[in-house]
Amino acid sequence: HSQTSLSLLNFGQNVIFTAGLTTIMYLTAKDMVAGTATVGDLVLVNGLLFQLSVPLNFIGGIYREVQQAFVDMDAMFGLRDTKPALKDSPNAVEYNPAKDGTAIEFDEVEFAYSISPKDSKSKSKESNTSVATTTKRPILRGTTFTVPQGKTFAIVGTSGCGKSTILRLLYRFYAPDNGTMRIGGKDISTYTTDSLRRAMAVVPQDVVLFNDTIGYNIHYGNLDASWDEVVEAAKKSHLHDTIQRLPNGYDTLVGERGLKLSGGEKQRVSLARAILKKSPILLCDEPTSSLDSHTELEIMNNLKEIGKDTTCIIIAHRLSTIQDCDEIVVMGRGRVIEQGTHDELMRKGGRYKELVAFQRSQTEYSPGEQEPINI
Ligand code: ATP
């Protein structure tokens, strides 16, 4: 609409201007022929009309900007009017990690995603005529585990078994249908969402970056941190050297949603952000899945260092990265099917041992069969 009305405005302006110019030139030329006007008068009239047209074009520009501002304001108010799915209870209190503690408990947590009819693309006759109802897709079916304060806890399991859902529930994107999630011994719904989120740093599976400099994107993790701390966080996430090699260093623009960075670089920006936030609870969803084995190992060592005073939950598919974790949980069909340290689970010889054996067989190098590739 904005573009159409602007085009109409420009068209109208040009019609008026051209018609005006033609008429006034004609009238002045007539006066010249009659001897009542000079050539100077003709130039004066022409110049005056051009002078008038400049502010007229200016009005067009302003009109366009005002229209655009209305469109943006509409989007902004629409966003502000969005009601959050979860509201804090009126009695919710501020979460204070130092006082309340950071141990995390899942007690028989059940959760199902709601699939509303508009999520379905089915165009069949039956679906058009049947009464549209929201269906539930159960993901967690009584998940129970405890992460003691200051410990590093790993969750492993097949793709789609609900590992990321656990982090989403902890971050209060959703509330469980049944069961209780506790932090510091208290149900997390008794805390304000804002104070809970402030105490958690998340390294998500899909990293969202702003179309700004790489330095700003790291700094975003904690805008109160000093520049030295930003550089320190970049070093801990093994990003500093990569940034140094970029033409504009920390001032390099990352592009829309970070498309100018590789998957591994984006992941390290996200790690650096989480490190900078210095939260007492760290949630990592496959934080090193796009990295080479060497960088992955070094980052995991750094995470271990950072995780000393932090309660940390790491989701990982490459089991070699989580062997040193204090506790490992194996998820299957929405429940915890095994739990223990790496050694305990290996001794037990269950699903975890199977997964480890399978991954080892995939990565093992047999001399003579294949030469290692030097990159
Ligand atoms: P992966 O290891 O592949 O990341 P995951 O164990 O982390 O998998 P989740 O992301 O927790 O898996 O998703 C569990 C299941 O829930 C998946 O089958 C997924 O399709 C479904 N799911 C995830 N988010 C939604 C949503 N918003 N609405 C409906 N279903 C969802």
C-alpha cells in the first residue's frame, strides 16, 4: 500500500509539475512575443518553478518515511501485544542462585507438545469437515533425574527423544503437563521467569546472530561486561584467533543471522556469549556438533574449567566429549533409561555401552585398510 500510494504521489507531482511548467512557459513565451516580457523573465520564471519542485520532491520522501514508520510501529505494537504462553504466578519470587542454590531436579515430568489444526497442512475432505481439535504429542513420559549443584551433567539419546525439550522446559518456554521441576529445591514456577533466565546461560542448537559486528554479537551475552572480558570469552571459546584473521577483526559484520560465518564459528560465538554471561547454570545443546575433533576437545576442556562452580547440563551426540561428566543420563522414549558415570555405565553394559561401541567402530582407524588423510 505504501509503495502504491507513493507511486501515485510521485505520478501526481510529476503531472502537476510538467503541466505547470508547460503552461507557464507558454504564457511567458506569449508575453515575449507580445514584447511585454524579456528573455530574462523567461529564465526567471523557469528557475522559480524548478525551485518550487525541490521541496515538492522532499514532501514525497517524508511521506514515504512516515508511511514506513507507521508500518514498523504496527509491527512493534503487534509484538508488544503478544501474550506470553506462560505467565508468572502473582506470588512468584525472585530467584537468587547464591541463596537458593542451583541443584536441578526433574520429578516424574510429563510433557506433550500441542499440535493445533493450523499446524497441519492436510487438505483432505475429512479434515475440512471434521471438528478441528488440538492434538497432543507426548514427548516426556515421567522423566526423573537430579543434577547436583556445581556438577556437570550430560544427556544423551537418540534424535527426537526429547533432550532439547528438557532445556526448553527449564528455560520456561513451556510448562510441564505433570510432575515437578525444581531448582534449589523449589518448584521453578514459584520463581519469576525473568530472574530464572538471568541465572541461566544457554548455548542453543540453532544460534541466532544479529546483523552486526562479531564483537557486538559476543558482547550481547552480557552488555555490562568490559571489552577485555569479551576478548577473554572469545579466547576461551577458541574464536579469538579466527577473529584476528578476519580483515576487520572484531568489527567484521556477520551478515543476516550470521550467514557470513561458518557453522562452527557461529557455535563458538554462542559459546563465547554464554561464557561472558557467567551464569551459575549453563545449558548446552550440542555445543560442539559443528566443530572438528581437536577444537571440540579443547572447548570441552574449557567448559570443564568454567563448569567448576557452575551447574551444567550438556546435550551431546558425540559420546567421546562427555565421558568426563559427573553424571550421564541416557534418554529413551521420554524416560531416563540409564544413569551413572561413564565407567559405571560401561560396566553395566546397557544402551550406553552399545552407543559407545557403535561410535568407536565408526571412527576407529584400521592400519592398512585406509591411509589417514592429512588436511
Ligand atoms: P535432537 O537430538 O535431534 O536435537 P532432541 O532429543 O533434542 O533431538 P527435541 O528437540 O526435544 O529432540 O524434540 C523432541 C520431539 O518433539 C521431536 O520429535 C520434535 O519433532 C518434537 N517437537 C519439538 N519441538 C516441537 C514443537 N514446538 N511442536 C511440536 N513438536 C515439537
